[in-house]
Amino acid sequence: MKSMLKPLAIIAFLGVALQSCSSDDDGTDAVAAPVIANFEFGEGSAHSTDQVAYKGSDLHLEAEITAEGVVQSISIDIHSDEVEAGEGEVDWDYEQTWTDADYLVINPTFHEHIDIPTNIPAGEYHIELVVTDALGNTTEIEGHIQILDPITISDFEMDETVERGSDFHIEFMIEAVNGIHEVLVDVHAHDLEVGEGEVEWDYEGDFSEDYHELTEAEFHEHIEVPATAPAGEYHIIFTIEDEDGNIHEFEDHIDITVPTV
């Protein structure tokens, strides 16, 4: 009888062990990786979902996370492989990881706003959202966003030359998503010789009143050149500021000539 009990005990032990292994193999005790749903991003002030944002403002991010295991961290990576920094601009690669208590739960809602620098290139940027739970399971979702200039100028036209004692014409379209605050025009020359009967001419024009708070406007103005202005090349600086303090500046040149007889 004793000799039969030993083999039976061994068989019973192996049966329990095999059942345990079978349970592990079929994943009944495994915890599923987090699920990310309704990932949205866009202009921060409007909580937009149109996947467009503006330099100098903020970016709205939101997602619903379902996690069987407690969330350990949520990370964001924003970068671009499509744009190059121009003069006065810097490349923008943004990374941040959140481990706030509000997110270290089973099913958190992720909601953050990220400041967008004013001095980065406009264009398409890649966004990656990564959620990791306490067991090391990771889920990633990605998308693309267009980051635009808050002020844009188009269809620029200006006379190339003007006779002193007459006027020259300037026109262009302004689009300012935050509304136009002011429009300034500065005309000046460098090291022009002032002859007999001439007077050095520097012009500063403020056209803000006609365009204030408009988000789209056609700038169309004429600037009088005094008959006493020295002839030569003049430098013109156009400055447009929006209601959020963003500034767009561009420049051109015009030749002032002596009237022909």
C-alpha cells in the first residue's frame, strides 16, 4: 500500500504544476497593456481638435487612458523632421514625462497645455504619446500637428522707385489669428549726403487705428516723400504686432529719385 502512495503523490504534484503552467501560458493572470482613446490636440486657447496651433501660444493635449494596471508614467515627445530653422529661429524638440498623483491611477484622463516657443520654424511636427503602467506594459499613439505663424503677410506690392515730391504705394494682406494691435512703417536712409536745399528725411508712420483688432485686413497706403528729401536708397521696415504681443517684422528698399524735367 505504501509503495502505491508514493507514485500517486508524485502524479498529483505534477498535475498541480502542469495546471499552474497552463494557466500562465494561456495568459489568464496577465494584465493588458494600457489603451489610449480619443487622443486630441490643437490650439490651446480654444481647446481645438483641428491639429493646428500657433507659435507663441500653447498646445492643448488630451486623451482617455484605460489601464488594468496602475499607470506609472505618461510621456510626450514633439519634434519635426520636416522643417529647418531659419535666421533667428531654433529647432524645437520637446520631451516631458508626467508622474503626477492624478495620473498614477487605473483609468486617468490626460489633459495638459504646452507652451509653444515664438522662435521655432513653422511647419509640421510629430507628436508621440506614451503610457507605461506599473508592470512595464507600454502603449504609444502618434499624430501630426501644423504649427503656424500667428501673423502672416502675403501679396506684397510696393513701388520700386519714387520721385521726391510725390508718393509711393504699398499694399499687402495681413492675417493675424489673435487680431491686429498695431501696424508701423519706418522709412530711413543710411549715410546719404544731404545737398544744398535738401533736408534729411526719416519717416515713422502708425497705421494701427485703421486695422486694430482685425484678424484679416488689406493694408493699402500711400506715403508722401518730401520734395527736399535727399535722393538715394531708403530702407523700409514694416512691423505688425498682434493682440497677444507677437511681432512680425519684414523689410524692403525703395529708391528716391530727383524729378525729371
